[in-house]
Amino acid sequence: MLGKTVLFLPGFDHAGIATQSVVEKQLFKQEGKTRYDYGREQFIEKVWDWKNVYHKRIKDQIKKMGGSYDWSREVFTLDPKLSNAVTEAFVRLHDEGIIYRDSKLINWCTKLNTAISNLEVENKEISGKISLNVPGYDKPIEFGVLTSIAYEVVNESDLERPDEKIIVSTTRPETIFGDTAIAIHPDDTRYKHLHGKFVKHPLLEKKIPIVLDSKVVDMEFGTGAVKITPAHDINDYQCGKRNNLPFINIFTDDGLLNENCGSEWEGMKRFDARKAVIDKLKEKNLFVGEEEHSMTIPICSRSGDVIEPLLKPQWWISQDFMSKEALRVVEEGQITIRPTHSKEEYFRWLRKIDDWCISRQLWWGHRCPVYFVKIKGSNDALMRSNNKYWVAARNIEEARIKASIRFPDTEFSLEQDTDVLDTWFSSALWPFSTLGWPNKSKEMQIFYPFSMLETGWDILFFWVARMIIMGVKLTGSVPFKEVFCHPLVRDAQGRKMSKSLGNVIDPVDVINGASLKSLQDKLASGNLDRREIKIATKGLKRSYPNGIPQCGTDALRFALCSYTSNDNANDINLDIKKVETYRKFCNKLYQATNFALMNLGEESYKCGTPETNAIEEQFILNRMNQTCQKIATSFESRHFMNVTDAIYQFWYEICDHYIEYFKFVSKNGKPEEVKSAQGVLVNVLDNGLRMIHPMMPFISEELWQKLPLKKPTESICVAPYPQYDEAIAAQYQKGSNTFEQILELVSESRGILNQYNILKNGKLFVEIKGSELKDIVEHKSQYVKDSIKLNIESLEFVTRSDELPEGCVSKSVNRSIVVHLLVKGQIADVEGDIKKLDRKINKLRQKYQNIRNIMNNENYSKANESVRSSNDLAIKDLTIQIETFEMTVNNLRKSM
């Protein structure tokens, strides 16, 4: 609408973990089968079937929301074009050494059987003992308990039980099988005699060393001794590295104890083992006690499972150099991030970033384009975690060439890695993979870098930072020049939307409306288990007892924009009642336009601001011009809340002021006055609809097409957007100000009549300073009387207060106009009203004196000009109000 070339690029990512998880649940629920029953190829076909259904559903939602994308360019992250870009990026980065293979501690979800990133872990803080439902367990599991265990001290060659024990505490007794040391602080005098000693493992026939570590041990906490399980805890992992401890994995991928725990324990579920371990320790008199303890429980955001730290070989991207570059381009202003707190979060995260684990043990996604070189006669198990034995390649032929160069004169075979890449890897390439990279396409030349990325703040790290990291590295340029992070949509109580809470709002249900039963039926058809469905059904009934009313797309879009500013500190607590309010606003637009269509005749009007001498018309045209200025400034600063406020206010001025004037002039005006008013009405409706079109695309298009205009374009979506015009401001400002004073007079007249409950035979006297203004207002007296809409017997104009009859009360409209109402004989308690007015006068005098005290201060001259100007105006206004109320009191006293 501003005449610029725009590409609004639509697309969808394959959502690896989320999609595979949903399909697996669905298959098990419907057929009782797992992915292994189908095999990789057949299972992926099932996922594609699911994807096609839900891809269409999401796309339909976006279309119903009025998303004006270039759908001819729609892409999906598993499309061949994007898959080629993923392979190219991986190969380049691996060849450069930025992608590497290593065994590190990762977040493992036993439910999904895959690694997940730190960003996909929800850390649940608890203050003490609590029971939580964990997938795969029939009964809730207890957390928030600190268990103290005794380890028997032994000499290097002595495995007999001595009398001395060292006590350690843990919230995870089941990990005892992975203990490879007890750590103490080197300066702790309590344990000086134990330096270099060993303890006997409580449940396994082995001894483990007592090591000195000042980083992992806090002497002031507990006993000052810590059990070290390097393969299952990040702090213990670092301690293990520092002290060259063995790393023993004690869990299978499914969360069962493995062979390293001994035959008695092998195959037991990890949380079942927790109780069994405590029972065994009690039996051996090594259990010391339990107490409640605050802790953080890592929860998989995808499955709800408790994360298990595991040591596994994975593919990693080194972030050191690339993260510094991503910081630099934002610090230098090549990319602007709004709001400010999102920019600060971006800096905080990148300054403490870890290497990125990009491999996932899934079947749905981009299979890692890397091949293991199986050298004949070698031990595969030892070599698979070694980066040396892997080659990245665009195809098997290229892999064979690379392997031959690396291992000349060696007999080998190649095996592609079965892992897939983290979905965010392909999403990180989005700005350029969608435009044809690595080819130097025409689209890359025209549209890259993009001007803006608009997204939720919650994926600032998942997606935004990674797009910047990869864009700068692979293209040498930033991927976009601006990032605008919108708030998240939560329910009316501020809770995150969750199917298990029953508070999810489907935009289509708001658009079309939905009964409570249909919402509950939709819930039952999903993948929630029976317990969650029961809770969610109750949640739905609490949130939407009468269902969701039909609100339409335009009202929903306008409501979302009205919540959104450039300094979003909070998320959107979406109240459907607010959306309903904007549905009523849509009705107001429709009624205003429909009224015009019935009163404009057959003539077709030209676009453009008409010339007019009527101050009422100058007022609305000037307000329209001011609104254009506010909108332009607010769009530029991404303050969409201010845009909607300005447009909302302007439409109410059209309906409440201009259309009321139009009705008056149509009834009382001359033909040329009526014709002028019609031209202005068409113009303000035309501009008002074009202003609101980005927020309300459907109703604005529908109504705009009906206007009797000689339209410059076929559709409103490419019609010129209304712009501020300095000439209009200069030409119509004075007339606008005059009519604004008339509107104030009408408003204050209604107010004083209502205040004294005079609904008929009211006698108003208007005192006006300035002959020009007085002449204009007198000329508009009939309009003023009609606009007050109360039974007024008379409306007279006076030049001085001594012309007023006795028994009048007065109200200051502004510095130029005072309205007086004759109340003598109309009110019973005159003395009571005098007392009320005296109290008001005293309050106003106090305000006046406070400002005077400030102005009389010896340092007042140092105050800035805007403060002094504001105080000067306040003094003038207070003087007028005090004089007006004093005059009212004098008049009332005379009437007693």
C-alpha cells in the first residue's frame, strides 16, 4: 500500500521431535504399534500422511487469519531445494572443522529416545517434597528429597569394612551405580587425613577414590563431601574431566539400568531403582536419612518426561567464533532487535553459549549427510565416536572419494549415519535456503537480506540467533536487518496455553465460534491420555462455560494488534471479551458505511481530499490527517497498539461527530452544503477503511468496494495508504480547533444538565470571549441545540457574566467559553450545592498555590521550557475554573 515491492514469504518446518512424537502416539493409540513395527521407510510414509493433513489445516488457519503471503513461493523444510541447502551447509561446516563428533553429556529423553537441546528443557523449580506423574510409570514419582548415604573408607589395599565412614547426600540415589569418586575440598580440615584414600562402593564390589576438587564442593553445604557421577551430571562431568575419572553410563536409552549396575539390578526402571536402592542401603546399614530439599527438575517440553543426562557421541557445531560474529553484527547496528529486553536477552545468551548439539535419534527429518568409514578388521565401537572416521558428503560417491584420500590403500565400507539433524539446523538456513542458496539466484540478489523478521520472543535463541549465526557464516551477510519479537498469546488468566490445561484457543474457533461441547469433543479426539483429558475438560468448562462466541477474523486480528507494542514487557493475556468488543466495532464500521451508501445518491466521487469551508468538515479532515501522522510514526516504531488506538479513535469521531453533523446538514443545509458534506463523508470513509485494512483486511475490502468512488486500484490491499499532508494541517487547523470548541461546549452542556438532573425546559447561557468565535458559535446555535439532545427551552449567548439572570450555575468549557445553566426553581437544595462548590474551590486554590510555590522557587528558572509552559497553562486554567465556580456560588447565593 506504500508502493514498495514486498515479499512476505510463507513456509513450514517439519518439527522433527514434535511431529514424530505425535504420530507415534497416534499409531499406538489407534493400532497398538510402534515405529519399529513399521520400519524406517514405512513409518516415514505414515508421518508424511499426517504432515499433509495438518499442514493443510495450519495453512487454512493462516488463510482464515488473512495472511497475505506470496503462496506461490511456499516452502517446507523437507522440500528438495531446502534439503540440498541443508546438505551443502553441513558438508561445508564439517570440512572446515566447525561441525565435529564428540562424546559429551547431553539431555536425553527416554520417552522419545533422542537427545534434545537445553532450550527444549523446562526446568521445574520445587521447594520441597512433591509427587509428579512421569511417562511410563503408573504411580507418581517422588522428588524433592535429599538422601544421605554412608560410604566406608578403606585403605588402598584394604577392602575390609573399617569404622570410618564419609557421608554424602543426593537427590538421585539411583545414580549410585555410576559413582566413580567422592570429592572433598582440599582446604577442608575435617578430611585432611583422607587425602589419597578410597571408599568402598556401597552396592558394587569395587572401591572408588576420594578426590580433591574446590570447584564442585561447597565446604559449607551438607557434610562437605559429594558423590561424583561423571556420566550423569553436568557438574560431575566437569569434575570427572579435571580429575581423569572413568565415565560409566548406567542407563539404557529407554531409562533402564544396564549391565554396569550388575545382574541384580540390570533391566530395572530408573525411578523404580530409586526405592530399591534405598531399601538395599537400609539393609546394609548405609542409609543415613532423608530430608526435604529444594531442587530443579529438568522436564522435556515435548514429552513431559524427566530428562536424563547421558554421555553419548553426537554431532556438534562449534559456536565460539560464529557466536562472536553474531554478537558483532547486532552491536554494530547491522541488525536491530525489538523490543529492547529481547536484544538484551540475545546478548546474554550468546555471551555464554555452548556448542550446539545438532544430532537427533529420530527418523523424521534430514538424515545427517555424513558417512562412517568402516575399516576392515577394526573395532567399530571405539571408532564411531572419533570424528576422524567420518566424512561428510553430498552423496555416496563423494563420500567414497573423501574416504579414499583420508585412508589410502585401506579396505573400507561406508555407512550413513542413522541420526537426523535438529529441526532448527534447517530452520537456521531459512532466510537464504528459501531463496535458492547455495546457487546465486535472482531472488537472493533481490530479497537477501530480508528487511524484517517478525517472530515470538520464545524462539529468539532456537531460531533467530541461529539464523544470524548461520547467515553471517555461510553468506557473509546478515540474514535480515530487523527483528521484531511479538509477545506470546496466553489465556485470560495469563497461563501458557496447553492442551492438558484445556485453555488452548484455536483461532478458527474464535473466528467461527464454537460451543463448549465441540471444544470438548476436539480435545477427546487428540492424543492426550485419559487423565489429562479429564483435567482439560474441566479447564475448558471453567474458561469457556458458554463456548466461544463468533467474532470473525477482523476482530481477532485487531485485538491481537491492540495488545502489541514496541516495548512488549508482557505477553498477551487474550480475553475473548476484548475480541467481542472489536466485533462490535466492526458493526460500527459496517453501519457507518451503510448509512453513507443510503445517503450519497448515484454520483461517483473522486479520490483525494476535497476543498471545504465548513468547520465541521475541516475538523474531520484535519483529524484524519493527524491520525495519518500518528499511524505513520507508530508503524515506524512498531508500536501497533498505538496504531489501533489512533484508528479506533478516528472511526469513533467519524461516527459520533461527523455523521451526526452530516445528518444535521442533510436535514437543514443548502444543496451545496449537503453536496460538500457528502464528498467529505466519502473521503473519510475511504481513508478510514484504507487505514484499518492491514488490521481488518476482510471487512475493509468488502466495504471499500461498495463506496461510490472512482477507485485507483482494483483492490484496497494495493490502494495507496493514507499519508500525512502538511498542507491540510496548515489549511484546516484553525477551523478544526473552532469546531473542537463547539464539541466541547456540547459535551459540557450535556454534563451540567445531567449533573443537575434537568431533563426538560433547560435554559442555557453561553459566554464567549472573542467576537469571531462568538459569531461562529452563534451561527451554529441550532446545531449545538440539536447535538445536546436534551429538551432545552432556550440557548442564549452573552458577552459578560453580569448579563446572566440570578440562580445560574456555571461550567468552564475552556479558556474562551463558559456555559451557564439556570437552576433557580429547578433544584431544591441550593445551600447543599453551594457547600459542594466551596469544597471544589478550596481544592482548586490548593492546586493553584502548590504550582505557585514551585514557580516561586529560586531554582525555577533552571526548569526546562516544557515544564514552565505546562505550569503557565495550568495556572491559567485553574484561574478560570476558580473564577467560574466563584461566580456560580455568588449567583446561587443571590437566588436564595
